[in-house]
Amino acid sequence: MKKEFDKVWEECLEIIKDNVNAQSFKTWFEPIKPIRLQTNVLTIQVPSQFFYEWLEEHYVALLKKVIRKELGPDGRLEYSIVMENIYGVKPYTVRVPASNKKDTRNPSVNMPLDMSSTGTIRNPFIIPGLKRVTVESNLNPDYSFEHFVEGDCNRLARSAAYAVANKPGETSFNPLLIYGIVGLGKTHLAHAIGIEIKKKFPAKTVLYVPSERFTNQFIDAIQNNNTNDFVNFYQMIDVLIIDDVHFFSGKEKTQDVFFHVFNHLQQNKKQIVMTSDRAPVDLQGIEQRLLSRFKWGLAADLQPPDLETRIAILEKKAYADGIDMPRDVIEYIAYSITSNVRELEGALISLLAQASLNKKTLNIDLARQMIDKFVRNTAKEVSIDYIQKVVCDYFNMGIDLLKSKTRKREVVQARQIAMYFAKQLTKSSLATIGMHCGGKDHATVLHACRTVNNLMDTDKKFRHYIQELDKKINLS
Ligand code: ADP
Ligand code: MG
């Protein structure tokens, strides 16, 4: 025979079923377990605090109605919240009476739990003891989409980021993982998502946190015996942006707790954004179960900025600083600094400092002096772009022409020479070189290198070109 509370709850469910859609019923009511009925108080067990908050926000009126219907006007509901036992902490339940207020707005920000037996839930970002938990998003307003220059090198990541910002939790990009080497704009894009969401959905709780800080907070939580508070805090975030997750590598306990938070947020359609310095497949020291979840969404990479993007970034930064930069100076920097955006910015800033501190005119000569010093310090590798520029300048030809499909003799020759130098002076593959030189395949590049070698042996004038060009490229 069924226990009485089972029966009461079953009847409640019957009514609820008629009043909510099938999906919500499955998500929010099926997991509930009735556990006791004592003098008109029905206690139901819910899987987490978040779950409880959700019920209170969305279904409290309905729940109250059905309880009164089943148990009479004095009927009341009480929740028992299971605090997940994941750190060997003894599981415990918190008993909370159902809200008596008509409407509890924003329960994910208001922390209505009175957990006097365990202290109040501690937000690791603020001084404990405050009743109302406001989450400081930690977003840097400079890192907005408006300040992010789009280019071929970042198009996928930027579009995905933008899509996520417009529909947090509702795209298939959940989680969104942005990866790439240092200085390419991962942190910038991550902030941009948060800023945009805050703008469009001010009620959403957005949190940006570097993985290192997450780890340190977790360690503190263990020491202070409040890992449950830590987990609860992270589980109520609507948009969790977690920077540099490669930092979790080898930190098993942190990965455990992150896994837990991750699952909770995912299941509740909360948006997760992560960045990492490498692709998921290359993330060593990260547990498989976590890695496989990273792959549920989208992993989008950032590539080193191409020439056009570098120029656009420099122009934008100069413009934002109100500086009128001569075009040849911008180009000089863009051609010389190719590895990443941070160095590009660094070069620009040093140049500006140099010009203003020493009261020098900002011109190409100053740029040369400065950048050469700067570049030598950062072990410069000549870029294909730069080689092309020197070759084109030498033959007095536009770069566009060199990159075109034209088969005019002079152009073909210049193109072959550029390919030859690219092979000699860069680590790029034949295929990459071909791609940069008018979309040719690797065989064409190989052929070009042979032709140049042959001509150097047989054609004195041609040899002279090559020697001169060699000096120009290596002098830079
Ligand atoms: P990462 O996190 O990948 O190491 P950051 O996001 O810190 O790189 O970027 C380094 C610097 O370069 C920041 O100042 C950022 O604003 C700038 N930056 C990177 N990419 C772009 C871009 N596409 N447009 C404008 N600025 C950029
Ligand atoms: Mg970063």
C-alpha cells in the first residue's frame, strides 16, 4: 500500500500536469520526491538549491493552489534540499517552507535560504554575511565587441561569441570554447560576450572569472569548510565565463568541482564560455569526462592576425587614442610585428611614448628605430607578408597584383621570388606559402623555388636582384 504522502503528491502531480507543459513537468516535477506528511505539511525533496529557487520563482502559485486543494486551507509545503555530496562532506538537507509571498522576484540573486546550521551561503567574491548577494561581473568595459576588430583570423570565434551574446544558453554553442595562443584576443572576446549580455539582458547574472581565481576560491572553500557554498554560488550564475581553463590541467579536485558546476549549468540551459590556450584535444592533464563535455558545444580558434587585421587594429587603437598616425608608420608596424595583437599594441604604445617623451615627430624613421629594437628583442621571424612587401616595393608593383592570378611575366617572376624567400626565411609550409601568394598549391611553390635557383645560376642580372632583395629583407 502506498504511503499517504506518496498518494497526496501523486494527486498534486495530476493537477500540475494539466497546468504546465510536458517539458517543464518532466524537468521540474518528475525529479521531486515526496518524503513526509506531518500535520498538513507536505515535505518534498528537490535535487538542489537551484531547483528550489526555480520552483519558487516559477511555480509557487501553482504549488500553493494544489497543496490547499489536497490538504485543505491550512495545507503547507516544505522543501528539503539535497546538498550534493561530492567532497566527502556528509550530505544534509535544508528544510525550507514554501514562500508565503505572492511573487519572489529574482531568487537567483536573492538568497532566501536560511542555513543557520551551516552558516549563510558565502559568495566567494564578497564579504560574507550580506543577505543580498549581488554578483559583480568583473567585466572590463574596454573589451567590448565594438573595440574588437573582425578579420579572417577571428571570424568564426567572433561570430560564435556574438551569437552566444544574443541568445545566451539557447544556441548550440554551449559551452563555447575560444582557444588560441597568447595575445590573440581570447580574454577580450570573453569579456565582450559578458558585456553584451549585460546590455541586452540586465537581469542575468553574468560572471567572468579567471580559472586561477576559481581554483584559489575553491582551495579557500575547502579550508573554510564551505565547499557547498562555493558550489551553490557558481550554480546560480546565468552566464559563467571562465578564462584560461588550461590552468585546470593536473588539478583534479578543481576539475571535479568544475565538472559539477558545469553539469548543473548545462542542464539548466545556462551559458558557459571558456577560453584556453590550446584546442580541447591538446589539453593534457584535463580529465576525459570534462574534455568530452567541452566538445558538446563549439570550439572556435583564434589565429594570429593577418596583415589587413593588423592594420585595422592599429588604426582603431590610434583613432581611439586620438592620434593621427601616418599611414606608412601604421603599415611599417603591421608588417614588422606579426605574432600577436598584444605585441602589436605594445609596439604602438612604445612608439607613442617615444614620440611624446622625446618630443620627436612621429614618422617612419622613428618607427624604424623603435620597432627594430622592439622586434630584435622579441626574436623576429620575417613574415611572408613582409617578404611580399619588400619584393613588390623592389619591383614597383602592387601587392594585389602579386597575389592575383595574373600570369604576366614580371608578375610571375616577382611571385616566384617571394615564394623562394618565404621558403628560405620562414618556417611556413609550401602549402601555406602558396596560399599567401595568390592561392597556389604546394607544387607551384616547389617549382618556383627550383626556377629561382636555376635562374640564379644562369642569369647574372637575376642573381643581382636576389642578392639585393636578400639584403633588404634581412636588414629589416
Ligand atoms: P589573450 O587572452 O588571447 O591572451 P587578450 O584578449 O588579452 O589575449 O588580447 C591582448 C590584447 O590585444 C588586448 O588588449 C586586446 O584588446 C587586444 N586585441 C586582441 N584581439 C583584438 C582584436 N581583434 N581587435 C582589437 N583588439 C584586440
Ligand atoms: Mg587571456
